[in-house]
Amino acid sequence: MSELTESTEPAQAEPRSLLDRAAEATAGAQAPSGRARELDAADPLASLRDRFVLDDGVYLDGNSLGALPAGVPDRVADVVRRQWGELRIRSWGESGWWTAPERIGDRIAPLVGAAPGQIVVGDSTSVNVFKALVAAVRMAREAGRGDGAGADVRDEILIDASTFPTDGYIARSAARMTDCVLRPVLPHEVPGALGPRTAAVLLNHVDYRTGRLHDLPSLTAAVHAAGAYAVWDLCHSAGALPVGLDEHGVALAVGCTYKYLNGGPGSPAFLYVRAGLQDRFDSPLPGWNSHAEPFGMRPDYEPAKGAVRGRVGTPDILSLLALEAALDVWEGVSVEAVRAKSLALTDFFLECVAAHVPAGRVESVTPAEHERRGSQVALRCPDAGEVMRRLIERGVVGDFRHPDVLRFGFTPLYVSFADVERAARVLAEVLGES
């Protein structure tokens, strides 16, 4: 596999840059600070901010680690002191520890457009990518044999060439394990790269560097029409925008829970296996927790039915139940409302950057079109690492990606329009000093 590179997918008819458009929108308009107050006053999600533990700074790094939901500490204390400390082993049954992976999966399901019974929570994103990718190759080959094709026809895995590095590492290992060739292609090149040898395609819903949102419906349809299986990485979209896994016929998907789902550092990831494929899902990591009779202690492996097949070993109960408590913040909240605010926040941030930041000092690499934008804004800046360090010193927390990208993540559950205006103003101050 060649070195992973940032996506160079061509822009679609953008005669002016996104910052140029934002500057034009702000010309002669009300001052950003005044607009921020009006937007916050009209924000139907504004009260959700009280569900989180926040300081007086501006936190725009929820695309790396979500803020702490206020109800989590007391819930975790109960798990530790009462469930573990008093009930001990009885908590596997009495406190629902054993069923937590599927129960919590069902709570995540509506946030990614899935019906119950298709998501299991546990392990890391990397481990779940491995399970899904190897299983996808096995299912594609099984289908090929059923069609009378040779068992060795499906011997190619396509992977997003701009992917997060770990996905690439995992895909290389999965390719070696399944005797497949690994081909890196950019997402927009996938339809033309598919062929009779393609078994699986690993794609990111949102590019982690640029915030570019890829076309899940059309890419999924193209992959499946070619007789292969798409595996979607939802780490930068779950909890930030509608995904529509069931609606768009996605076969397999994985995602983390510590970004927009606010599950805490290292909280367990999730694995989605479409209901109609669960009896064919052949995990490369069969464990006692996914056995049809986990306490039978039989030497031969028989997979359980349903999403339970995605389990491996003993669940990480402390992190799982912290995540379950964190998901309480979604009570009464629709993903569609979150998406609407996300787009408003990112639009407003770019308007504020255009109004405050010296011209030519930064360049947006985030797509202008709403249908191609996730919930972050990435700005290219030659001295981005130093700029981010100074921003953080002044209470504006984003992050930096090598070599020159400032990333700002917008979590609509707790980010306000006043936060956005302040972040742009402090960014202007920092850039003005250098």
C-alpha cells in the first residue's frame, strides 16, 4: 500500500473560496458578536450545554474527545461502589452487565439510523475494523462460490487512500490474512476502481483532516452492485449528523464513542452488522462472549445469533457503563436538529474568521457545500502547530494535524455561537502577532 495522503478529490464548481463567500456574507452585516447573541437566543439546543461539565474556555476539540456529561461521575461512582463493591459478581445479572454491549448498542442505533438488534458495543475501533473487514471478504467469497464463481475471485480490498493511519495498518493486516491485494484509492475513485476481484471497501464517512463528508448512499450502492461489501468508519460522523445505515443498505460499519457521543477517553467502539447478514458474519476473532453457549465451555466454536456475534471477550464494564450514562444527554434530542446546528455553527465560524482574521493568513480546506461537510472546519496555516499551542494557552482548544492544518470540531450539544465568535477573534489575535 502506498503512503496514505490527504484527499485530493476535486472541488465541484467553486469559483470562490469558502472564506471569500463568508467575507462577502459579512460585508455590511451586523457585527459577529451581535449576531452570536441573536443566534444563541434562538438556538433550540442551547439548554443542552448545562448537561456537560465545561469551563470558561472554548472547547472545539470534541472531534477528538467529547466533553464530560454532567451525569457520568455519579453513575460511575455507583458502578464502582455499589455494583462492583457490594454486589460484586452478582452484578453480571442483577445490574445488567452481561447484556450491556447490546443494550447500549440499541441506544446508539437511532443516532446512526439503525433499528435495534444490529449494533454491539465493545473493543476498540481498530479491532472492530479488523472484524468487519475480514468478515466482509469472507462473505464476498462465500457469495461468489454460491454463484458458481471460483473461490479465489474476490482477492482485492480497496481502502480510502486518505484514511486515518490505523485503518490503513489494520487493512494491511486483514489483506495479508485473507490473501488479498490492498489497493488505496480516493473515495471519488471507488466506483471506477471496483471490479470482479473486489471483496471489500473500507471508507471513512468524514475525512478526519479536512472534515469532508463522503457520499455514503451512492458509494455503498456502487460497492454492493459490484458484489463487494462496504465497511464504513463513522468515527467523525456518529453523533454529529444523520448516517442512515438501514435506509442506505449499509452492510457493515464501525465507530468510536469518545468523540461526538462523549463516552470518555478510550470508551468502547461499536460494530454494526445489518440484520440480514448476521447469520453469515464470520468474525476472525471468535471469543467465548460470542459463543452460542458462552458458559458451556465447549472446545468447538458455535457463533451466537444476532449482533452478539460481534463480541469477543469479557466486556469493559466500567467504560461501557460510563458510555451508557453519557448517552443520557441525547434524551429528547434528534440527530437532524444537531445537524442543522452543526452547519449553522460551521458557517458562522467561517464568517467570523473572514471578519476577524487578516486576509490570506489561513485557507479553509473544508468543503463549502453543506452536503459535503462534516462537523469540523480545517484551516490551513503554515505555522499551524505553534498557532494551536498559543490558542490553547488562551483558552481556545482545537487541535493540529501535520503538517499545516488547524482543526476545529463543533459539537452542537454544547458549543455556542458565542464560543464560535470568540474562537475566531482569538485566532485573529494570535495570527496578528506573528
